[in-house]
Amino acid sequence: MAIHEPVTYLWFDEQALDAANFYVGLFPDSRILSVSHYQEGAQKPAGTVLTVEFSLMGRPWAALNGGPQFPHSEAVSFQVMVDTQDEVDRLWDALVADGGEESMCGWCRDRFGVSWQVIPRALGEKLSDPDPAVSRRAWTAMMGMRRIVVDDL
């Protein structure tokens, strides 16, 4: 028996293709791999997008148009680690645009309801600094932020 790499699978009402296209446009080495459609006699009209298989930064993902039964929540989020403030700002601005929402401590929700954490590497380095004063300052700063601003840590 072969076990293959797990696939992150996102459930949407009707926005699977729009979401996949949005995510593929945000991250390098990302693309749509395939799109399948509902057939006659299914819960959605024939020809409606059923699933979208795509890759984000070379990793497999999929999106399903399954209906409104299971909305996204912050119980599951996707952390994106970045190296620079420019990368934080680019991703953050794109994710919260057009109906997305800012949350606290680097968390946000995109317009499709999916939760993300946009985290600069410097945050982890400062939070785990062996000097308790450095760690405490970073913690206190982070707790007051929405978007993480490296210079303010």
C-alpha cells in the first residue's frame, strides 16, 4: 500500500474556482491543475464546478463546491511564513481586500472566509529569544497588532 502526500481540501458553497484562482495568483510556483464539474442529477446543476485541484508553492490543494453547509472558521488557518515586511504587506493587503477581515496577531480572513496567519520569521525569532526582555517586548507588541510590523517588535 502506498500513502501519498496529504492534500489540503477546502469546502466552498460556490466559490471554489474563484478562490483557487485567487490563491494561485498570490503565491509563487502555484497553478490550477484540473477542474471537474457536476454531472446530471447531482445537487448542483450539471456543468457547475465541482472540484478544483491546484498547487500552492508546489504543494497539492483542492477546493470543492459542496454547498453552504460547512462554513470556514478560525479553527483551521493557514500560516504563511515570510522574510520581509514587504511580503507581509503584499499578502496581508491581498487577503483582506474585497471583503476580507483583519484579526489579531497576524491573523486575517480572506473574502472567501478562509483564515490565514501572515507571519514574518523575525516574530518567531524574537518570541524565542533567550533574553526574556526581548521575548516579552515582542509578545507585548504582537498582542497589540493586527498585521505584524517587524520594526515595531
